[in-house]
Amino acid sequence: MAKILRRERLVPNLHLLEVHAPEIAKRCKPGQFVIVMPDEFGERIPLTIADWNIEKASVTSVFLVVGTSTHKLSLMKQGDDIPVFVGPLGKPVDINKCGTVLCVGGCYGIGAIYPVARAFKEAGNKVITLLDVKANYLLYWEEKLKSVSDEFHISSRDYYYDCKDFVQHILKKIVKDKKESINQVFAIGCTYLMYACSQATKPYGIKTMVSLNPIMVDGTGMCGACRVSVGGETKFTCVDGPDFDGHLVDWEELFARRKSYFDDEIQSLCYWEKKIFP
Amino acid sequence: MPEKKEIPMELKERLKCEYDKEWRSNLRKSISAKERMKIPRQKMPQRDPEERNKDFNEVNLGLQEKKAKLEAARCLDCANPTCVSGCPVSIDIPTFIKLVEKGDFIQSARKIKEANSLPGICGRVCPQESQCELLCNLKKATGIPVAIGNLERFVSDYEMTCENVYIPSIASPTGHKVAVIGAGPAGLTVAGELAKKGHYVTIFEALHLPGGVLIYGIPEFRLPKKVLMTEVEYLKKLGVELRMNFIVGVTATIDDLKKEGYKAFFIGSGAGLPNFMRIHGENLIGIYSANEYLTRVNLMKGYAFPEYDTPVLHGKRVAVIGGGNVALDSVRTAKRLGAEQAIIVYRRSRVEMPARVEEVNHAEEEGIEFHFLTVPIRYIGNENGHVKAMECIRMELGEPDASGRRRPIPVKGSEFMMEVDLAVVAIGQSPNPLIPKSNPNLKTGKWGNIEVDWETMETSMKGVYAGGDIVRGGATVILAMGDGRVAASAMDKYLRQSKKRKKA
Ligand SMILES: Cc1cc2nc3c(=O)[nH]c(=O)nc-3n(C[C@H](O)[C@H](O)[C@H](O)COP(=O)(O)OP(=O)(O)OC[C@H]3O[C@@H](n4cnc5c(N)ncnc54)[C@H](O)[C@@H]3O)c2cc1C
Ligand code: SF4
């Protein structure tokens, strides 16, 4: 059991969850995740850790409301107990001093990229941050991310910002405009965003790491639900990842596998909605 | 791996002491051996195959009292009970069986529990035909052994239905803290034994429910979860603390736990890593590891979707690759989830199947198909990335390999297509690498298994013991428990000596 310290809506459909988890807070590193189960009927789902606080013994995640489990989480309140909150899982991001790092975040990944950007900055790198949102009202943690970035960009689909374009185009532009070379790109967000970023950097040969988010069950390497093909080899995202070289990932397979339970997810959600809103 | 053949002197004496008791000798004489041999083996009542292959309730219903007593009367009560040497934990089999014949079921349960703390589980899942029942003298005499497993199950179930399960006396607290890693049969056994000796035991378990394979792997129709939960409740009554959702090596390391005052450790983390065949198309949708398939259905209750949120794919033509208990559990699960055809694809022939004979029989009754001497070589997907067929090749058996079983060799040109919409790979598991990885000092073997001193189950790290599948690779419940008992007794000694060392 883990107690919820805070659960709030950040922007429509994206929520913050801060949980009392002293062991995890003590040990977790950027890029790691937890497995969460909202109640005894729920699924075990992975959530990337977006922040932690050792004094408060707390761990924070940002999640997008999609299926039944995340809907359930979004209705939980401060003081509620989460039956399963286990971690920190996965390999931490390999943080090194390599020069200039471009961090890309979209959707829940705006939260998830924060500790990565912070760590790269602390390691003495120049950090350029690029956040992707559909519209201005979907942006959160702007100040937090600015505080760990040397340069800050937004890509958006509305006219609020002067950069109405898709993330991969903005990314390309940043890469092209730069006089100095970008040594590494790190992207977290929906599968499409990570795919698009990998495609964009491929012609330039810039190392691009992505934090994959396939379907998982146990999160400790026991089931193999999260297997992905990377460079022609099968890897378990939960123990070999979640970070992989975006230029080597078999994206087509990943897109297909993520949709394995598409119909079931809809059925599950309808069932649950009928149950709680009769 | 050491095989116990000879019965140790100390055990021989204990058996003899029971054997010589007056009630035993009277009971023995009350029916002649010849009469006993005439009694037919009592059939285990089971549910109708056509009814049971549609739900997850238990297949076997258990012997009734009358039948159990009759079955117990078949036992000849031999002066030299060879069955005992077939049991990895050396249960005093003749005594418990004769207590059943006498009608003293509770005493019988206690007798078993002296050696085996999980009789309700072992009676159901032990491969008796290759252990105790293989060496039963009645088998030598008539070809049909006493149904030792069924009787073991009977007494345990009887005890469970009685209100107050016996709680043994617990030694006064020693003040020592012991950490048990993994709540599978190995870990549960160690925890129970050490709690009885007065140590403070905490079990750390990665998943959200205790039991290891017993909860996530073996299905309800073979081992009702209620049986397992009763055993776990019993451990709690002995004072064992359970910390779920705690992955040692991840949430905290063995060194961290040492700082929290834990003095001795037992690693029972099992063989959780699923093996794949590494053939083309294995990552298509609709291809599961047996671990994932069974975990979705058992641990996450996927069979009750959408009441439970975790979905599981349902296939019409399901192929399960493998011939062990895991494969049979998977294929029978597929049938129960509505498969029109549920097929075992096994590279050897029927006699080499490592599964329990009873399970193979049950599966056949339930309409499972068997394709022997067959192995898949690649999978073919449809436009959505979902498996639609499997190319297979036929095998023939060659010379015996290291395991003593005849090695399968592919027959050239025998390739053929098999249409499937779901495939489950059940070709074995490897030791869980999490703990060895986070403890480089821990000596491991060729397969990633932890190496131990078989006399004590101590690893290369002082005060750290291990047992079960993490040491043996995929083995059995009873071997895991046997390891647990050996380890517990060595750990108790170690803890008591450490106290003395401190005092000195
Ligand atoms: C489907 C299936 C059917 C089987 N059928 C039979 C049968 O009929 N008869 C038979 O005798 N045997 C059978 N077996 C084999 C038997 O179940 C195993 O040999 C036995 O369970 C091994 O016990 P164990 O305690 O070593 O490990 P496990 O039962 O595997 O338990 C290990 C536990 O440790 C936990 N764990 C792992 N790593 C960590 C960590 N780092 N921190 C905390 N916890 C951790 C795991 O989550 C798990 O709960 C079957 C196995 C399977 C998979
Ligand atoms: S524990 Fe297993 S081997 Fe031992 S007597 Fe019972 S069924 Fe036989």
C-alpha cells in the first residue's frame, strides 16, 4: 500500500500523482518507472517517474488518462491508498557529459523528461528543451523545465506560439540552425512522437534515445509482454530498457503490439463506466 | 544435483519406532496382506470433462472419508517402506496413511506437517508417479501403487475444513531478523520453519500476491487459490511478516536490508525468466510466453475480464509449444477460454513428456489435441501484425541426450503449415537474474543459477542462502520446499552461533 499525497489535474486529460514511497524515492534515478495497480481489479501499468523528493519520501508521476486503470487513478484522492506502487524499475538513463543534449517531451513525457533534463544539466551539459503540445492550454511544467534548460522551445499545433508546426520539423530546424553540434537527443512521449524524432535525426546521425512504453504486466522480466525488436534482437523493455536507440527500434512492430488489446480496452472502459455511472 | 536414495539412519529409527507401536501392529494384523492387495485403487472423483473444460473450478473433487480409508487399507505397512525414500522431504508416509486407515485424520495431517508444511499443495501438484508412488512396494507387487498423493490431499483438506488448524508451539523470540526473498514454495517453507524457531521473519515479494508460481502460474482448476491462501494465513499466524510489492535488488538491496538489521537471507526468487525459441515472427501479436499467458489469466484474473481489467487474447485455434506442466496448464486454459482447438505441439513423443501423468490424462479427456514430434520453425502474421499460421517441421528421435531422453532430430523436407490465431511458448524458464545482477559477489553457474553448498544451501555469500528454482532451474514444488527445509535448519544454526560469537 502506498498513500497518495497529491493527485491533481495538470491540463485536460493529464494528471499528476504524488505518492508516499520512501524506498523508491531513496533509490530512483532519471528514466526509471514504477508499476501501478489502482485497485484489486485493475491492470498493472507502468508509469515513468517524473520527480521525487527524498525528504518528503515521495515519488511523482504524470499520466495520460486513456484506459480503465488510468481513469480509475484520475478519480483517486489525496489520502487514498494505492495497492500496488512498485519500483524503481528499468535501467536509469545513461547520464554523461557529452556536450549539448536536446531533450524532447510530449504528453506525459513533458513530466517524464524533466528529471532527465535536470540530470544532463547537472552533469555539465548544455540542455536544449523542446516540448510538444497540441495547443497552448495543454502545456504544463513550463517554468520547471525552463529552470533546467539553457534553451527552451515549444512546438504546437495552434497559433498561440509562433512555432505552429510538428515536433519533427521544429527539431530539424533546431538541429540545422545550430552552429555547435548536438551530441544527443532524448525523447519521451507517445510512441508517434518518439518515432518522429528518431526519423528526424536519423539523416544527421545524431544519437537519439527514446523511452519506450509498450504494454507490460509484471515489469520485472517475468512475462515478456514488453518485448521489442531493437537492432534485430528481441529485448525486454522492463529490464533491458526502457531507453533504446531510436534508430534501431522496429517501430512498426511496436505500433502493432501497442494495439494488441485495442477492442478489449474499449470494452473494459465501457463496462467500468456503466458500473460507476449507472 | 544430489538424489537422496538411502534413508538416513536417524529417519530409519524414527520410522521403526512408529512402526512398532501397538496400534500400528494391531491394525496391520487386522487385514491380511493378501486381502489388502485385492482392494482396487480408489478412483479420485472428478468433474465431467465436458463440464469442467468450460470453467476454472477444480477438476478433482477429493476422496470422501470412506474411500480414503479404503485406499489407506491398501497400504501394506511394509517393514521397509521404500516410498519414503522417493519423497524429497522424507514424509513418514506409512504412519500418515495408517492414521487415515484408523480414522485419525487430524493426527495424520500433523504427521505430514512434521516434514511438509504445504501438504494440500503437494498432494495436488507433486509428480507422485516418479517419486513416492514409483517406489511403493504395492506397485512392485500388483503394478498399482497406493494413491499416496490423493491421501495426502485428503488429510490436508480435512484439516482445512476443521475450524482450528493446529498452530505448533513457537520457540521464544531469538531477536534475530531474517529476510526471505520471494514468496514461492521455497520462501514460504523457510519462513514457516524459522518463525517456529522464534526468529523474526519478513518475506519480501515482488508481486502483489504471495505464492510465486502457485499464484501466477498453476491455474485454479488444478490448485484452488483458497488452498494457498490458507497456507499463507497459517504463516501469518506464526508471526511471519509479508512485504509485497518489494523487489529485492531494486527497491532495496541485500546490503540495505543488512543495515536494517537483517542477519540472514534466503533467496527463493524462482525461475521467472521465460525462454523464447528466437525464431522468425515470435514478436507477432498473439504469441505469448506461458508466463505472460498464465499470469494474465491467474494472477490478474483475465478469465473474468471485463470484471477484472486485464484482458487476455482468446484464440479459436491455439497452439502451445512444449510438453511440461506449464504447457499443459496453458493449453487447458486456452480450452477453458473457449478455443475450438487447443493443441500441444511437442518435439518429442508422449513418453518423454515431463508433465504429470494425471495432467496429460485430464487434458486428453478434455479434448486437447497432441501433435508429437513437431516443432515450429517460424510464425507468419497477417496485415495487422497478428499471428495467423505457424510453419512446423517433424522430428524423429535419435540417441539419448544428457537428460537421458532421446534427442529430437528434424526430418528434412517435412515442413508443413499449421493455422493458428494464438500461440503460447512454454519451453522453459531460466533463473531470475535480478538478484545475481545486483550482487556481483554471488557465485552463479552456467545457466545463471545461484550456486550453493548442498549440505546447507548456503551461497558464496556468508549468511545468504538460496533454494528452489533459482538454484535448480525449473524444478518442482516439493524440491523447492525440500531446499527450504535444509536451508532453514542451517540458517537457524548460523543465527544461534552468531549470537554465541557475539557473547564470546
Ligand atoms: C505453470 C506451471 C506449472 C507447474 N506445475 C508444477 C507441478 O504440477 N508440480 C510441481 O511440482 N511443480 C510444478 N511447477 C514448477 C514449480 O512451480 C516450481 O518449481 C516452484 O514453484 C519453484 O518454487 P520457488 O519457491 O523456487 O520459486 P517461485 O514459485 O518461482 O517463486 C519465486 C517468487 O519470488 C519472487 N521474486 C523473484 N525475484 C524477486 C525479488 N528480486 N524480490 C522479491 N521477490 C522476488 C517472484 O515474484 C515469485 O513470487 C510448475 C511451474 C509452472 C510455471
Ligand atoms: S510430498 Fe510429494 S513425494 Fe512426498 S509423499 Fe507427498 S506426494 Fe509423495
